[in-house]
Amino acid sequence: MNASSPLQVAPAAGTTEGYNFGYLDEQTKRMIRRALLKAVAIPGYQVPFGSREMPLPYGWGTGGIQVTASVIGPADVLKVIDQGADDTTNAVSIRKFFNRVAGVRTTEKTSAATIIQTRHRVPETPLAENQILVYQVPIPEPLRWLEAREAETRRMHALAEYGAMRVNLYEEVARYGRIAKGYDYPVEVNGRYIMSPSPIPKFDNPKLDNNPALQLFGAGRERRIYAIPPYTKVKSLDFEDYPFTVERWAQACALCGATDSFLDEVIVDDQGARVFVCSDTDYCEDRRKQGFRGAAPDALAATASGAS
Amino acid sequence: MYVAVKGGERAIENAHRMLAETRRGDPATPELATTQLVEQLTLAVDRVMGEGSLYDRDLAALAIKQSRGDLIEAAFLLRAYRTTLARFGAAEPVDTNAMRVVRRISSTFKDVPGGQVLGPTFDYTHRLLDFSLAAAGTRPEAPVSTTPLAGKLPRIGELLEREGLIEPVVPDAGDAPVGDLTRESIDFPADRDVRLQNLARGDEGFLLALGYSTQRGYGRNHPFCGELRVGRVALEYVPEELGFAIELGDVDLTECQMINQFKGSAEQPPQFTRGYGLVFGHAERKAMAMALVDRALRAQELGETVVAPAQDQEFVLYHSDSVQATGFVEHLKLPHYVDFQSELVLVRGMRVECGQVQAEAAE
Amino acid sequence: MTALTIPTAAGLAEPALASQRVFRQALEAMARPGTVVGTEIVLAPPAPLSRAAGALILTLADFETLVWFDRAAQSAADYVRFHTGAPLAAQTADAAFAIVADSTNLPPLTAFALGTDEYPDRSTSLIVEVESIAGTGPLMLSGPGILGRRPLGVHGLAPDFWHQWRTNHRAFPRGVDVFLTAGARFVALPRTTTVET
């Protein structure tokens, strides 16, 4: 797709007539920008904002889109991923949206992007200081599963009254011998607020800690924006005797042989045979370009050609 | 596999073309004109205007056509368009006393000043399929009344108010700003202006079920339909530079005033209370359900214990919106395979441990 | 509301693009406290407003935000009101933004909106004009956004400002956030930043 360009960046298109740069009107952008500045000043705190109705459905990333639209400028290069992949349908759709309404350049290359909008993953390639990671968030409130009421969870955050969360986690340890959360694993930001990292696998949680990039979170339907400034301490909740751990696989990526990346399990035939491949498509491709090979580099070729 | 393949963009493009073709149906059948929808599917158009929160019959009809008759999708199309429109300001409050009614009934009195006006209603039709409608060319006509309706019809509530039997309607002092949940997030407890706005935009089915639940005892408040009126009112606006009101046009509205029981307290003599519903177009079911839920949501203000879903502000206001609800329910169609993979790893790990424990126990 | 005199000085040219650039710098400054950023936006706000202060307030304020001006900044109030539509805040505690041109007479930071424990975001953002800002100097900043420690030099602040800042920092999550501006340059201090003098 974009691989032909030496920088692997697709050129900008003209913006769509009749709409403002970035789709949102200026007043809306200002409102979101003010919320973003406060979010950065109060790491992990969920700032309420007047989320607008977007031309994409709630649940499809309206919060992330509004944040990106308020931040993005003509100098930016945008990457959009869903489940770690640039070519998932929703990622393609959102990238196309910004190409249309902001005319910005897009890329699939993590290192070439200045803004990366993501759903459910943090890229494997370490981020840099000049980058902003925008997360799409479905349920921003980490305490929601314990307490459905907004009035009550707001009070709990205000008083840093997080005992109920600790008890809940400990109940899981008692019942399952571990904290039974695979994704959306709660974190504590800068020693104060408990925060939902969005439904990323807990594998990605350590990447939030002391990241050189700015991390912004947008929840459109729930009307909340929050942030983690660069180089900020982010700790996954755990207990001394039950320390936080991440997912591990016995397998390496079948395509590139990586043993340090989050692997997707792909069922390849009717008998349920499966291969494991990197969820981060750019990372995997990059490794293959460097000459790394997994046990079955063509494992997906047959399935891929038969699809779409 | 719909992921690892390139060409997602082409697949999406093709899906859109297939959607367009399916929408049109058999080209041998004449294409629907949006004017036909405006004229003949008026209640669908009204519902889309209400939940789409935009009063424009032509756009609502277009949205219905574009959405293949999926009214929630149509409301979503209108909402997404509405959000890009510039705002000039807020209209003056509409005077529904001056409504030119096509229908006005009260169930609390046999007759009321101005009379019971049945208008176009399904209420007393026998629900028998009218096979003559299957053939084109019908031109039904209604007889024209010889006695004109009164210009201003007093509301039933006002008649009770004179006796002090019902809580008075007290307008806000001065020009208190009206909340707008499309511009800011809701704080709880939410004021009644924001609650009513939320309900007016809310999903008809959701409000219907909640209103019904109050009748069955989940937050019972003994409702009577004090009045239901449907008709046309003038919309006025005061431009900053003029300083006086000018008429922008007319809108069709349905208004429902429920009269509900209230026992009173040591400080307050017994008085009826009110629930209020106001919706775009002709939408009786929605206006009535809204009035029931509005009354239920006043529980706290009226010193009632909040025990039922319809009385719970957060529950009602956070779940009433059809566009939000459909988005979040339907987003489960998006790929979640990364989250699912972490769950797989977790469950497999736990099963292995569990097996070890059982094996040890067996030894 | 006092009558507004239409100012002669222009606002942001190409507002959508210019305000995006200024905002990104403001975001960068707030995310990396103590980083001195310089705006290249062409703007000639009336005295005593610096180019940086003018660019920030024109980018961030509108009819939904109350703006407070200290006595020295009053002469720029009409300019800001005209270009943003922002109403004047009668009191410091009502202000979403405060413009302080005479930083030696800065009102106590606690006089501004500090937000509440439930809504710490409902606090004033101050734009304080100073004589100069430099990326080197005796001040040592640390906290979120800073890898290790970052030096900063500021001239023209009231002597007790840093003492007040410590109090502000300790009130977290409540507190004000500050932009210091000088000419075309500015630096941000979110409430999370610790400053050693």
C-alpha cells in the first residue's frame, strides 16, 4: 500500500469540501483542547467533555476520533491501528476519514507516525518523544464493574478511596489463584488515580509506564478524556505475593519468529489447527524485511489469498 | 480471515456498493420519492425527527430512505448532520396554550372547555388489515367541521391549579440558561431541563418499557392522562441585534401532561403532581411514556424513595439514547481478537493449574 | 457587561490552522513542563499582551470561558473579548483563564478557581507575563512529563511565587495550571510539577 514511498508515508489528499479542517468545528475543537490540557495536568483523571455526535457510530472510536481531530495538523503523519493491525476494517475506515477531512499524510509505519490512533493495542516498536498515542476507549471508568453509579465512582476517585478495587482483585486471587484480568487491566497513574488503560491486553500495560510519548484517551459515548504525560509512572495494580505478570506464549511468531510480541492465534483449517502470528502487523513486516523468519513464513498466504 | 489480508479498503468499498444496490431493491419497482415518505409515512418521519433531535421533515425522509427504513439508523444520520450545523441561539419557549390543535383529549374529565378533539387517531380503529390499501388509488376524505376550534385552549392542569389541587408550574426566575446535553456532559443529579431534553431525544421503545414498568408497580405513581394535545405552534427567536422576538416558522408538537398522585407531607397539603412530555411531530406514545418517566425521575425531588429503574436518573439518562445504545451494542461486531486472545491465555493457564491441583488431590 | 470597543489589532490569520499550531505547542508545553516553546504565529496583540500570551488566549478562549484580566492587562481585554467572544470574569475564582500582565502583583494562587476534589479540572489556567524565560537557570523541575530533572530560568516573577507554587502542587489533584509568557516564548507549569529554587 504505502510501501512504495521511501519514507513509507502516503501523500496527503485534498480535504472534503463543506467541512472544516478535521471535520469538527473550531468551537468544538477548543472545548476538547481545553479538556486535553486539563487531562495532561491531572494525569489519570477523567475530564468530562461535551462529546459531539460523529458520523461514525458510538463504539467505533468516536472519542479517539474527536481527540485526534482536535490535535492533528497538516504537518502530522497519522497511523491508525485496530487490534495492532493497520488493515483491519475499522482502522482502514478511520484512516480514510482523516485523509478526507484533514488531508493529512498517513502511514502504516509506527516510527514514521507523529499521531497513532489505536484500538486495543500499544505498538511493539517503542514510541518516541515526538509521538502522540490516542486510545479509543469504550468504558473509561475502571471502577464501573464495582460500582455502576457515576456519582459514587466520582466520589471514590475524589477521596482516592480505592479499597473496594483492592478487595475485588484479592477476591479474584482467592478464587482463581491470580488476578483474573486479561485486558483492560487497571493501573495507578503517578501514584494517585486508578485508570483504565482501555481494553489493551495486559501484555501492553508495562509500555504505558514512563513512555517518552504523550498518551491521550478519548471516550466519546461516555464523554471523558484523560491522559498520561510522557515519563509518568504507571503501575499495574497487584499484590506483593501476587505480582503483576504478562501473557507469554510457548510459540514464536510463525511469520517472523518474534518471541517478544503479542501473538494472535489464527485457526487455519477445519480441524482447528492454528498458528501464532504477531498482532502488530507493522512490527512483523519490519522484522521480515530485516530477514527474520518464523517456522512457517507462508502460513497465512493460502488463507489471505482466498479472502476479501 | 478478514484481517491479515490487504485490500480492506476495497472490501469496504464493495460492501457499500452492495448496500446501495440492496437499498434500491428491484429496479422494476418505482423508486420511493422522499415526498412520499413525508406525506405517507408521517409517523416514521416524526419519530426520526424526535430521536434525531432535528426538526426537518425532508431530511428525516431522506434519512429513512437512505437507511432502508431502519429508524434508529435514520435518527443517527440526522444527528450526525445536526452536529455540524451552526447555532444562532435558543428559541423562546413555545406557547402550547396557543397550539393550533388537530387533536386534544383529556381522560380526567368527561368534557373540558374547548372540547375533546379526537383528530386523526388509531385509538378506536379496529385493527383489521385494510386490504383495499394494497391497491393504489385510494383518496379518502374527511368531512370538514363547521364549528371552528377555540383559538386558545386552556390546559387542564391550569383548571386544577386554580383550586390548588395540583402543584403549580413555576417558571425559572429570569432568563436562567437551559442546559444542553449535546454540548456538555451530564452531571448527576441532573436538573429537570436536561432530563427532559434527554427523554425527548430518547428511544421510544426504551421509554415505553420504562413508563409501562411504573404502571406495573416499579415506581408506581398513579398516572392520569390529564391532557394530550397534538398540533402546530409558532417558533419565536430574539436576535441579539433586534432585541425583540421574530417568528421563525411553525413546528408540529405532541404534548402530554400526566396528573399523578402525591400524598403530601406535614408541611404540604395533598396535591396532585405532574409529569411532562413534549416531542416533535405526532408521537403520542412517546409523549405519554416520556411524561410517565419524567414523573418517576422526580422521585427524589418529591421525597420518594428511589427503588425502581424508572426513578433512577443515571440508569434512565445513560441508557435512553438509541444512537448511543445501538453503537455500543453493535460495536461488538468489531474485531476483539486481541482481548479474546488474552482471555484465552488466562483461561488456559487457570485450567492447567486447576488440573494440577486435581491431580495432586488424586494422588 | 461593559461596552466593548472594537480593537484595531487583528486576530489569528487562518484561525483553524494557526490555532492548531498554537494548541499543539501548548499541549507539548503542558506535557513536558519546563520546555520552552516559541510560537512562530504572526500576531500583534495590543500592549501589554505578549505575542505568546495573545496566541494562547485566542486559541483557547471562547464564549464558554470566563476570562479575568489583572489591572495591568485591562487595556488588552477588549481585544481578547472581540476576537474570542469570551465574557469577562468579575472575580478570579470564576475565571477559566486569567491574564496577568503584572506578575509582581499576582493575586494569591488560591484566589483562583482550584477545582474540587470531584472536578479538579474546573480550575483556572493562568497566563502570566514575565520578563524572560530560558531553558537554563537555577530552577529545577521534576514530575510527570520530565525525564529526571529539567532546568528553567524565569525573570520577573513575584519573589513568593515559588513558595505559592509549592502550596499549589501540594493541593493535587486540585490546583491551578500556569503558562509563563515572554515575547514569543512560553513555558507551562501543570500542578504536578515540583520546582526546586
